[in-house]
Amino acid sequence: MKKVVLIPDSFKGTLSSQKICDIIREKVRKHFPECEAVSIPVADGGEGSVDCFLSALGGEKVFETVKNPYFEDMESFYGLIDGGSTAVIEMASCAGLPLVEDRKDPAKTTTYGVGQLILAAAARGVKKIIVGLGGSSTNDGGCGAAAAVGIRFYNAKGESFVPTGGTTGEIVSIDFSGRDASLNGIEIVTMCDIDNPMYGPTGASHIFGPQKGADPDMVLFLDKGIKNLCEVIRKDKGVDLSETPGGGAAGAMGAGMIAFFDSRLQMGIQTVLDTVGFDRIISDADMVFTGEGKLDSQSLRGKVVIGVAARAQKQSVPVTVIVGGAADDDIDAAYEMGVTSVFPINRLPEDFSVSRYNSEANLGYTVDNVLRLIKCVSK
């Protein structure tokens, strides 16, 4: 082999995407010393997305003081890539669940800091902003971020306020006219890997509210508020987002990105592949290595492994998938979507509570054996 491309997702709770790239690269150098190994670590839009883009493409991490989920000042960041023409923002960096620690309350948390980061990036003169959704502590429909860029929300008394998850039900009108002019002409793409709608039984509040601290009564309260937000957006902007796939992502931030930032939602892996120039990179590759913790039905909906395989299949580049585990039915389906081979790393019938601590060694062992086989048959 003369060139391989390494583009794995993380193994949740065990190995980061960057670590997996490092392990595979080391084994490739051992068996194919002259082989070029291109690493493209992947994050799904949540925590670590900025670092993954910077690792793959180079660039600059820019630090800014913005509001945290409770409107307190904090230091956050965004990435500049493509010679400073593109900014990458992960909402988790200022609205993430780890930031609230033992203060989980999606009725009070805000995405205001995300809007501040978007404005800061716009002030640098970027032409494109990529916003990664995931890992949020919020349920405000992106109203906080909207308020930060000048969009105004009014209640029944005609008072302007910054809605949180607990007050989206009080919105009666939205004034878009004050949106900061620096955003005009900037392409905004939102990385979103779920297809949940804004509200309802499968919406933002019901599906994701509990993990953010909402009890059953609060879930119903939050859901009612997001439904009201959707209706006001329809009234004041003429856009119906009630059934938009992904609208419920990150506490309905997906819908907010469309309504307030004129963004388009795109699968995270497609955003990564487009941004790094994946199609060009693999044009002369002998093999693509990808993988994730578990290959399952969610994988088949277009996440990292299948997104990579579909692109590689168009150029007839083989795709080797390294996973923690996989179901037989899902493996068969993956083969039909461009995957060449699948190798689970776990060597013994151990529970995950045990095997997770052996993930690094098991991954190295599996990759080593795959490469030995490739070397043997390519002689």
C-alpha cells in the first residue's frame, strides 16, 4: 500500500478519534514504512469538534469571553480554518452539559454564548461558519443565540426579553430586523446528526430533556414552550419548522439555526468530508480505515462509517471498518452501502465494563492482524 486514509469516529467512553488515528498510523508504519497515512479525526459536532477540524486541517483556536449556560462570563473558543475564511463553533463549548455540573435545569439555561461566538467569528471576516450541535444543557430553541445577535423577543406586555427553556412559552412576537448586519452574506452550516422534530413525543424536550435535568412535569412544560416558539416563528417569519428533521437537535437549536441564522442542517460527517476535501484526498488511496464503537442501526442512517463508505464507493476505494462490536444484520446492510470489511476488536467474550479498559490494546492487535493479512495477499 502506498496511501491510506484514516477517518474513524471515536469509540464512546474509551478511545478518541485522534487516539484511534494514532494507533492505526503506528501499525501502518510498522508494516508499510513507505505508506502515506492521512489522518482525519472526526467529531459529530459535540465536544471536541473544533480540535478535530484543527488537527485535520491546521488553523487557529481563538478564545473569547462569552456567557455560559447561566449567563455567567466564561472563556470559550472557536476554530479558524481554511486560511481564516471558515470558523468552526461547537455549542458545547459554552452551552454544554458538563458546564452546568450539579445545576442541571433546562428551564433556565441559555445558548446566548453560542450567538456571541458566531458574532465574534463574523467580526473576523469569515465567509463560512460551521456550528456543531451536541452535548447541550439547553432547551431554548436557540433563542439565546438569536438574542445575542440582535433578534428581539417580546412577551404579552410588549416587553423585550431573552427566552430560556422555561420562558419560550411567553413569546408572542419576534423582531428579526435587529439581527447584526455582520452575518449577512456568511454561509452558516449546522452539523446535526439526529432527525427529531422540534416538539411532540419524539421532540427535543421529551427525548433529550430528562438527561438535562427535566422531570416528567418539566418535560411537558418545556415541550409546550417549544411548540409556542414554533408557532410564533411560523407567524412572524412565515416558516413552518414543526416537522423539519433535526429541528429538535440540542434543545431545538436545530430549528433555531434555521429560523434565526438562515442555516442549513447537514449530517456531521458530510460537513467534515466536504470541509476536508475527502473526495480529493481518497482519489489515489489504496484503503480507507474508519470505525466507531458499535456498528448498529443508527450507523446505517448516514453517520460516520456509512457516510465515509458511500463516498469511497463512488471511487471504488475499499473501506475497512474497525469497531467495538456489531450486529450481524447491520454488518450485512453495511456491505451494501460501500463497506468492504468489518473487524470487531474484542478478542474475548467480556462485558463492556471489562473490555473497555483493553480497548487500546485490542484495537492495536486487530489493526496489526488486518495489516499482516493485507501485506501477505499483496505480495
